[in-house]
Amino acid sequence: MRIDIMTLFPETVGDMMNESILGRAQERDLIKIECHQIRDYTTNKQNQVDDYPYGGGHGAVLQADPLFRCWDHICKEVGHRVYTIYMSPCGTTFCQAEAKRLSREYENLILVCGHYEGIDERFIEECVDEEMSLGDFVLTGGEYAAMAIADAVCRLCPGVLSDPECYENESHWDGMLEYPQYSRPDIWHGRKVPDILLSGHHANIAKWRRKMSIRRTRERRPDLYQKLDFSSKSDQKLLAELDAEDAEKK
């Protein structure tokens, strides 16, 4: 997997992408994340990449030409037209399912980071395949979104994490939120780790974790909970246990 990020702040983005798990994965040539300074592709002495919007309004808009020159350089370097995603609050909301799709369907991605009031629509029409957002809010630039998407996609690439179970048991992998996690010591500030986790009984631990995932999802994300299938006998039993526990609390 190779991801190229077009940005006005390549050093900041690059530093983050070269740390920890992703940094080690790049050292092992499992993934490659390249950051490109959009200003390097201007044709003016001032390296200006933005100008006032046609029609008036506040702020400035990133111009199409330096964006295109940067994008075209990446595509030529890779050897083909690369699937391109623009970080935009007008885009579809990114989620774990999208991370799975992108890691499965593409070996190369270009992530375009806007700034100021956005980017010239003509570049989007000519070069962008998809627009993505982190949610219903606005940031000063697309860098945080690009780093989040690059991280979420790259960690799913084979070998980046030591074992597929590292992400298969996480929140959103199967539509549910992850169960609570605990580490040493077993008692901290008077709070004790659940006895089941100290029992060594792996089957019972797995059932407890499943039940806690169901509880968390039901309480915190009813929108996700309503989409899940709990028709199996084992899940029906866990739901009955949860209902009994909730009734006792009342």
C-alpha cells in the first residue's frame, strides 16, 4: 500500500506518519506514505497557491493548477492514474467499513488536504474520485482527516499489525463497540479487575467480552445496535443475562 498526501504542511504530517506502528511498517517496506508540498508545484515566485474566490466572500481558495501539477507528478511517479480522495466536510463520512474497502480495493491512494475556504471545484471535477469527511464539523485543514484515514487504512494492510486479531476484536470491526480492557495491577484506587478476566477460563472470558460489547453498543450507540443480528442462541442467552442484570439495578 502506498498513500500520497498532498498538503501545505508535509513536515507535520510526515512526522506523525513516521512514528510508532506505521513508522515501523514503512521501515519494513510493508507500506509507504509520502507527503507532497503543494507549494512546490506553483509557477510564481511567491509560491502562492491560493487566491480570492470568484463571486466574493471571505478567505481564499486553493487554486486548481498547483493542485493538478502536484497530483499529476504523483500519478506519473506511480505509473498510472491513482484513486484520489479529497478531505472535505461535504464528503461521505469515513468509517471502519470504508477503511476496509480502501485497504482491500486499492494499492495506491492520493489524499488531498484542503485549506482556507477549500479548493477550486474544477480540480475536484477533473482529478478527485471521492470526497470524505470525519464527521459533521469543520477543521482548518484536511491534514487531520488525511492522517486519520491513512492510519485506519494502513493498519489493515497485511503484516502491519502482528496478528489480524489485533483489529478484528476492536470497535466497529463487526459493527459493535469493543469490550472494556484492563491491565496490571489487578486493584487500582480500590477498583478491581473483573474476576472473570483473572480466571484463566478462555471460553468464559470470550463470552464475557461478547456480552460487554453488546452492552456498550446498546447503551452508547443504539444506532449501531439496531443494525446487529443477535438471533443465535448464544447471543439470546447473553441478552437475557443483560436484561436480568439491568432489572436488578433498578
